[in-house]
Amino acid sequence: MVSNANRPCPICASREMVFLYQMNFELPASSPLPRQYQIVSCQSCGMIYADSSATQQDYDHYYEQFSKYEDTKTASGGGYSAADQVRLANMADVLAAYLTKTDSIIDIGCANGGLLEALSKLGFKHLTGIDPSPVSIKHVQERGFCGFSSKISDLNKENVGSHQAIVISHVLEHVFDVASAMYTLSSLLNQGGVLYVEVPNASNYSSNYVVPYYYFDAEHINHFDSHALDNLARRHGFEVIAKGEKNIPVSSAIEYPAVYALFRKLPTVANFEVSYSDDLKLGILKYIAKSSQDGRLEKIERYATNGEAVILWGAGSYTQRLLATTRLAECNIIAIVDNDRNKQGLLIHSIPIQSPSVLREMEGVILISAAIYAEEIKKDIAALGFQHKIDVLG
Ligand SMILES: [Zn+2]
């Protein structure tokens, strides 16, 4: 059934959409993000997105307060792990094929500056990193690069200058007002300049299945595929000069599907009618069906019924979703712990998130509730010498 969205399509601005799935989250009490949204499909272009009642300001506020990309041990984008270095070196190679070494490049959403480092190794000298997190920017500056902390909506030619290339990698899926962001990016590029866009590849969610609804979290509100990137480019006065798909290793067992494209800025923005494809919708429906049939949901039923004391290890998106959509909230949860210091002290489901060290004094089964780091968490638990029974939801 076609109905009207609160939020217009991030690609084509149409409000005509088809409802696909209702998502709910149990977010930390202080989070400015909405506790629910609908996954919808645009009737005009086939884009999949979260029809959320939030505003761009809510998301800006959230990323200023809760950045998880600044931790040098765990964050991706910093180029700290061997796999992350390979990924960033490959990205730098793709860019280098279309640029000369004297071109100036800005990386928007640069995290700790791993891509700048990879570009610098190739001989690029005019490199700038921009990120909403001041902590990340401090790391970027310590690595010897120019960097400043800003959100996209505050950028303009006067404070950033104009550049030959902009990289925006794994950012646009988080942006509420994509049209404004694209307008800003275009205004910072020289004529003929290049915009490198990389986002999760929503057409491959099903083949890169992790845990139920893994790819629908409170942060990721736009679900692109290659067709959506084509429409995005042409609507904002760009032509696509290269594109490709890849899988990014995120843990010992899991790869994350991504799609990227290089846009070249055209002299004028011509009127462009987006083209429709339902490939992405069909892929997403398959992914929703797979998630709804996941056997992990039965395990939660068991703990909810037997009342055993449960310690949840992991307070991220996965836990937030399970608490809102399954009987996990009915389990006898005596503590929630997480290694992420940004989360410690926040309240989730009225329970404070604490450091794992508190478990020394506590008995109960540790339920590992993390989508991708279950193996890593098991090692952490062993290293801490805890003797608790362990069960895994991830
Ligand atoms: Zn659309």
C-alpha cells in the first residue's frame, strides 16, 4: 500500500513510499535519537530508508555526544589494524587513479585519519580531515595532518576552501538531510572535482547476514545500492566515473558489504528524473524474512521463561534492538556491561551500563549480546579470569 512518509526520500525527495518493516530500539535514556522508525521503500526511485520523526539536529547532537569512532583500539577508519590499513590503502589507490599528487583532498568523517595516512604514503601533500568528534581530530593532528572538528552543515567555502577531491566514506548512511549534505559537498569542490562516496551495500545485507536486523540500527537510516548512488550523483550535478562493490572485514568471522562510486562534478546541475528499480526492495524483503526466522530469538525466550540471573555483555545497537523487539527485556537482567567508555554510565532499560570489572562481585550467566565481536569478547572474559557460565546471542 502506498502512503505518505514523514521524511522525504533522501535521494529524490518523494514522500510516496511503501512500508516494509517497523523497527524499535531501547536506546540509552539520554540519546536524542528516536525509539522507533519504519523501514520504507521509495515509490519513485526504489531507495530504502528509515522514515524517522527525528531531525538533522537530533543526529548532529547524537554524533557530537556519542562518537564511537575515536577509540584508537576498537574503531575502524583509524588504520590501526592490519585489515583496516589494507582497506584504506585500496581506497587511496582508487582515488590516486583520478588525481594528481598536488591536488587537495578532504576526508569528511575522517575518524582518526587512517585514510589521510594512506594517501600521504602515496605522495599526496594537501590533506585535510574533518570529523564531528574533537577527540578524533586531536588524533588526526597528532599524526601531522590538518584537521578540524565540524558537522557537514557548518562547512562552507569560506571556512574550508575549495578542493579537487572530497571523500565521504561510511557517512551518508547516517545523514538525515542527504540533499543538503550533497549541496554542501558540491559547493566545496572545484569544477571537475571528484567526490568519492562509500556506503554499506544494502543489496547484499542478505548474503552478508550476521544477526537479526543487524543492518537496521538507530544510526543507519539510509540504505543505498549501486542504482541509488547513480540517482544521487545525477540529481546533484555529478556524473559517475567509476564504481564498485567490496566486502570489508570487521571481525575474525564477519565481512561488511559496501558499495562505492566516484562522482565527477559537472559544470551545471541539470534537471534529472530519477529512475526506478525494485531490485533493492526485493533484496531487503529477503533480508527481513531471514531475520524474522532467526533461531537466536528462541534462546532469548528460554531465558525469559526460566528467570535465570543474566548479565548482558554488550550495550550496542544489537542489544538496544533486542530489548525493544524480543522478550530480552523480560529476562532477569542483573547487570549490563560494555568495554566502550562512551557508553559506561548511561542508562539503558533503566539499568546503568558498567565496566566489565564489576562482574568480579557478581554471579549469573554472561549473555554475550554483540553482533560481531562475540569471539573477541570471549577472549576478554578469559583474560579477566571470570568463571561465569557464558552463552552467546551474537
Ligand atoms: Zn526516492
